[in-house]
Amino acid sequence: MIDINGCRYQKPSRPTVVVCLDGCDPAYLAQGIQDGIIPTLASFRDAGYFGYADAVLPTFTNPNNVSIVCGAPPQVHGISGNYYLDRETGREIMITDGSLMRCDTILARMSRCGVSVAAITAKDKLRKMLGRNLSGISFSSERADGAMLAENGIENVERLVGRPAPNPYSADLSLYVLDAGLRLLERKQAELLYLSLSDFVQHAYAPGEPASNEFLCAVDARVKEFVQLGAVVGLVADHGMNDKAKPDGTPNVIYLEEELEGTFGEAAVRVICPITDPFVRHHGALGSFVRVYLRKSGELEKIMQATAKMPGVAIVMTGEEAARRFELPSDREGDFVALADGHTVIGSRHSEHDLSGLAGHRLRSHGGLMEQRVPFLLSCPLNKEYQAIAQTRRLRNFHIFEFALNGTS
């Protein structure tokens, strides 16, 4: 057994694959099962475990992927968004590496204990976090054409997969990750794999739409191959996804910084949108969780009250309260946070959000409590100990490695 961040993990007794189905709201699987298009995943209801878990807040990519590979919430590992404000310098910083991480990952520790490990992600922005301190294979499908042995533990990825690196704005960005994982498993180059997909499809298409169904079918077919190769497969998501548009199709946005300036004066606050990442076409940097920093002292209570009264705002709380409730690092919180309801997003200022990439489809996004429920699936049945745990413990998406490694033997 290996102790990692307060939990004990068995080394894999057989190949183990954990897949993060980025943006896979439970509604996608429910619709897929109803339509009969995901027979492999549906079979887990009888042959394995098919349940649900809670993602970490804010329900964004970085905090949840890092939580999954650390088996712990952001309070432990320190990553609470894709983008943050450094209070000491006043700089706004996009998180693209593991320099802010405060603990080791399950993958890194396993690799140092003799387990052959691979971490493959769709988006390169995650690669350095997932591969932090990892002695093994770590690369992204986005940059598959540039993978090098010295940095990524592998080269000639395009030859391995059998096709060129995919377009970052395509379903193939995710399918490429799965295909690369399959090739590594076939060649016995990894026995513990973490495969993190992209939510490009879920941002663009609702459950049941043809493009969504086509993608789910393709994922299901690849999961079947993993199972046929003898792997234990665990699947979770980093967050759900909801429609965030008005009836006329325009984004349903509160531009909070501008709204508060209208009441409290220019430069009253700075609103940070932690969903912000390089993939602006996905969501225009609009999500349902923001951090707010006061530029004038003494106005906190009044500004929070004004924010809470805005239509579409679901919850307003101080940074300290948010850190306690959502298990976040308190030193990286705003003065207060605001969460929108299930059909609203919160932005900063019109000028900071490029929505041109949303042309042709409704805004679908995430970040709040309404996107916290995610699938939690395993290809093998749970042993008695973990059957009991599943029935009595609040399942989190970051429990998936524990269940896959300890609960299926």
C-alpha cells in the first residue's frame, strides 16, 4: 500500500485506466442509455458500478483534474481555478504548469514506486500539472506532434496513434487521447493510465444532438476496447454542463464588474473569472463562479448585498466562507465569491469576453453548484468494503483512483 495525501492505495494488480470525461453532465449518459448508443457504459450498471459523485467547486477543469490525480480537494493541492489574481503583485495569471501545486499526485508517487504510469490529456494547459514529478509518459494530444522522450517520456506519438495531432477545436482532441492510451496498453508501456478529455463537444452540443451522440458512441467503443484488453476502467467527469443562454439564443450574462461600478463608482472592484483558459471558443471565459476583489476598503458588506440581489445570482459569500464550504485554499480566495444559478454566467466586463467563437450555437458552460453532479463509473463490481463505502460516504470525483485500485480487487 502507498500513502498519498491521507489515503492508502494499492498498486494496480492489473492494468487500470481512469478517464476524465470532461464536461460529461449526467444528462449525456442518461440520454445515451435511453437511445441505446452507449452499450458498454450502460453494461456497467450490472457488470460494474454506475453511480454519481460530486465534483469540487468551482466546477472548472484545473481544480477538478488536479483533485482527481491527487485524490484530494483544492485545500490540499492548492489549485482552485484556471486563472487567478496574485494579491502580492496584482498580476492576473493563467495557470499552465504545476508550480502552484502543494502536494504530490497519485501518478507521480506510483511511478516512483515502480508502477509504469501514463498521463495523457487533451489540452496541453493541463499536462505539466498532471505530469508533475512523474517518472513516466506524459503528453497532450494538442501537442502530440512535439512530444519528446526527454520531456514527455515518449516520442513519435503520431506514429503510435496512426494519425496527425488533432485540431484543438474538435471531438478528435479527446478521441486521440483514448486511442493513444489504447496503443500504450496494447504495447504494455503503461499499467496505470490517466486520460483526460476535452469538453469541446459538450460546450457546443446538448445531450441527444447528433454530434453529441456520435461522440458518445466513439467514446463507448474505445472504453469497450480497454475492457477487452483486461483493464479496470474508471470514469468520472470534472464538471457537468448547462445551457446558459436566453430564449433568443444570446448568452445569459451578468457583467458583474460593470454592474457594481454603476452603483459604487469606477474601479470599485476587480472581478476574476477562474474559468479563463486558452480555449476561448469553448465558453468566452464565462462561467458560473467568480472571485471579487475590492479596490476600496469598507464596502464589502454593501457590495455583497448588491451582488446577491441581482437576478441570476444564486449564492454570495466571503472568501473565507467559500474556502471552508468548498475546501479551497483560503490564501487564494477573493474578498468574496459569487455563484450564478444553473442558467446564468457571470463575467467581468463586456470588453474582456470574446464571444465571437460562440456564433452558431448557444452558450453552454459550468462553474457553479448546478454543474457539480458528475458520473462515477467502474467496469468491475466493487468488493464488499467499497460497496459499503459507496452507500455511506459522500462520493467525490477525486475518489475514483481509490475505488479503481482498492475497490475492485
